[in-house]
Amino acid sequence: MAKKILIKPIISEKAERLAETLGQYSFVVNKEANKVEIRKAVEKFYNVTVDSVNTSVMPAKAKTRNTRAGVQKGRIKSYKKAIVKLAVGEEIDFFGDI
């Protein structure tokens, strides 16, 4: 059974700036996926050529917020982030149909 490698793209101001200036796109990926698997998944799903893949595991964080019922405590799960650099002249359009 094939594991799902690409979970979702990261859409933020920093990620958009990296995509526009350097051709680097950010994705949340499966924690067990390695760089070779991420490269193949991006190339297959988006039909582009990948130059390099950088990965990092983002740690879990504790969060608190104040509500009427008192202080709510929780946490954000950890995840693995991949920054994929594409070949010169190629791009991925996440908002193609909008």
C-alpha cells in the first residue's frame, strides 16, 4: 500500500515570496517520506522538474488562549516540511481554477 507523501502545500506570505523570487515551493509531507520519494511525488503530481529538496521537522508547540470559560490549553502537532526547488523557468500554479 502506497503511503500518501504530499499532504498539502503551505500557503503563506513567506512561501509565496520564496516561490516568486527563488522558485521554491513548500509542502507539508508525510513524516516517514524521504527526499527521493518527495522529489518523485512532486514531479509526478505537478509535471515539473525538481532540482533539490530540503526537509525539516517542525516541532510541536504548546498553545494557550483565554476564553469566557477560562484558560484553554492545547498543542499543535509536529509536522515535516519540504521546500522543493524547481528547474529554471518552471512553476506550480496552486490557484489555477480560481
